[in-house]
Amino acid sequence: MSDQTESTSIIIVDDTPANLTLLGEMLREKGFKVRPFPRGRLALTAAANDPPSLILLDINMPEMDGYEVCERLKSDPRLSEIPVIFISSLNETLDKVKAFQKGGVDYIIKPFQLEEVNARVDTHLQLRRFQKELRQRNQTLEETLSRLRAMQAQLVQSEKMASLGVLTAGIAHEINNPVNFINASAKGLCDALRDIMTVVKRYDELTPDSVSEQLETINRLKGELGFNELLEGVAELSSNIYTGVQRTSDIVKGLRTFSRFDQVGKISVDLHEGIDSTLMILRHRYEGSINIEKHYGKLPRIVCHPGKLNQTFMNLLVNAIDAINSKKTAFDSETIRIETQYINDSDPCRAVISFSDTGPGIPKEAMDRLFDPFFTTKDVGRGTGLGLSISLGIVENHGGILTAECEPGRGSTFRISIPVSGTES
Ligand SMILES: Nc1ncnc2c1ncn2[C@@H]1O[C@H](COP(=O)(O)OP(=O)(O)O)[C@@H](O)[C@H]1O
Ligand SMILES: [Mg+2]
């Protein structure tokens, strides 16, 4: 007797005591726990108290017939899944059809052969077990799927946050200089204007008598304050403020060019502007340690999602900077070379943008997994491993290809090639 059989309980409902005895004995012999009942109502109470694995149900019975018993079982969500096998002497097709309509899984005609009952009980118990198992597996799968979805959303979010971090750090750094500059100039300008106003006020207060004496006092004051230098200073400080404001406005413009993330649909842009705005945002990460070499070709305006492509430029540039910074010994000659090229003898014409760095290159075994989501060689918290897979998605969405090349010990090159159909020159 298997463990499963031991824990399997079967309810038999039949108003003929001989049938109850016969079926009960056979099933008990097989090791099942059997509960026999001569009336439907009793069986329903017993099933509700301790749901069985299967029910053998007679149809013709006093008080409540088998159809009604079955109907009640099926309307109770806790009992509705228990397989019900009808055993009846009713031999009309209509009776059988009705039995199935009421929710029965099988129909055995009396007088029954024990072997037949046996075989059918086994089949339905097994079916029920499979069903339960399937449902459980399904539930586990659904749980795993929703866990994976949540994890993916979290990781995509952390990649977004990482990009946002680079962006905000870049802007803060860029804007800090001109803002400090404007601040200092504005303070100088205020001081100078205050002194100038003192002199102007004196002129305003001139009275008709003893004008020359009053003018002499004013001239003395002007000498003490260095009036002429003050006037020159005002011009210089104002021009400084203008330059600072101009610089800030350029940065804001660059930022706007960079983050056309919200742009719905494609627009026609100059990709060089996008690369330059990205470089502006990343300046604090490379300035002073890495040379940026730009070899821009003549690109036509390209219809694309500029915000998305800029995100790709940023991912590739950050990776190149990280790669160079990961070298144990850095040289003065560390360089990121950005090259753009228009290929107009292919169909369709293509724009090719490549980023080459003097980093350590990419080991062969990493090369195959580079674009896999979550593949990273960076420390936890530093890399999400999503940059390249997201970039690949963006480039492919533009109908393009993104490839990586590496000569061991000689750095890496990432190359974007996008078709330039529907361009505006
Ligand atoms: N320019 C590069 N030079 C060397 N290795 C690179 C370069 N770009 C990417 N890689 C490798 O590819 C991995 C995946 O990059 P990416 O998808 O951007 O994720 P992350 O930068 O978060 O690690 C990096 O961890 C690094 O090992
Ligand atoms: Mg990256």
C-alpha cells in the first residue's frame, strides 16, 4: 500500500446496503479509507467536514437523488473539485448525459463489475492528482514569473537611477562654475553700485549756494572711493555676469538636447549635437585624465529618437571611461576617440558612430556575454549590467546594429551603425 493510497479517502453513497458493503470491502482491501452512506444528505455533511478524494454516487435514492447531491457538491467551492463517479442502474443515454451535466466525471452501470469500478476509481484518482500537481506547478510558475517581473522592474529602475545619477552629477558640476562666477561678480557689482550711488546722491543733494565747495567735497569722496575704477569695474563685472549667464544657458541648452527622452515619435536631428551634449554632461568624469578625440564626418540630419540615442552614447562613453579608469597604470595618452562616418554607397545609406577607448579591452570569454542583460564585471552598486543590453535594444529599434571589437591589450571599440532612410539633409 502506498502512502498516497493510505491517505486517500472515498465516500460511497448508495441506498442499497449490499452495494455499500461490496464496494466498501473492495476499496478497503485496496487500502483506501472508505466512508459509506445510505443517504445523500449524510454524505454531504461528511464531505463538508472532511472532503474526500473521490465520491461514488448512486442516482436513485430516497429523500435526495444523486443528481441533487452532485449539484450541491459542485456549488460548494471547497468540494466542487472532488471527482464524482455515478453508479446507477439507469441505462438510458439521457440519464448518463444528465449525470455528466451535473458535474460527474464518469458513469458506471449496475450491476457493476468490481474490476471495472476499481479501474475507473484508480484512473480518476490519478487524474485528480495530476490536476492538483499541475495547478501547484502553475502557481509556482506564476509566482516565479511575478517575482522575476518585479526584479526586472527593480533593476531597470536602478539602471535608470544610475543614469540619472551620472546626469545630475554632470549638471551640478557644469553649472557650479558659472554659478560661482556669477555669484562673485554680482556681489562685486552690488558693492560698486552702493559706492557709486553714494556719489550720485551727493550730486542730487547739491544746493545753489557754495557750489564749488560742495563739488570739491564730492571730488574728494570720489578720489577716496576710486570712482573711475568703480565705473570700469561695473562694466567688467556686468560682462562677467553676462558670460556666466550665457555659459549656464548653453549648459541648459545642451541638457535639453541631451534629454529629449520625453519626445514622442521620431524627429530629425544632428547626431553630433547629441554626442556633444552627452560629452558636456560627462565632462567632470574625463576632464584632466582622458583626452577626447573627435573625428566627425559629414552626417546628414537623421530621423530618430534622439533622447534614446543619447542614452546609448552615454552608456558607451561611461563604459569607456570606466574601462580606462580600471587600468592599474594610466598614461597621459589615455584617449576616447569618437568617429562618425556617413556611408552613402550602401543601400540603405548608413550613419556609423564609433567609440574607441584605450582601456584594457575585453576578455574573450566576456565578449560573448557582453550584451546579455545583467552581465557586468563591475562591483555591486557600480554596474547593473543593463547598459549594453538597453543600448542594443535602442539601436535595434532604429533598425541598426551595435557591435563590439577588441584587440587584446589595445582597448575596445563599440560601433553603432544605423540606416539613414527618411533623412533630411
Ligand atoms: N569599453 C569597454 N571596455 C571594456 N569592457 C567593457 C567596455 N564596455 C563594456 N564592457 C564590459 O561589459 C560589461 C557590461 O556593460 P554594461 O552592460 O554597460 O553594464 P555595466 O556597465 O553596468 O557593467 C561591463 O561590466 C564590462 O565588463
Ligand atoms: Mg555600463
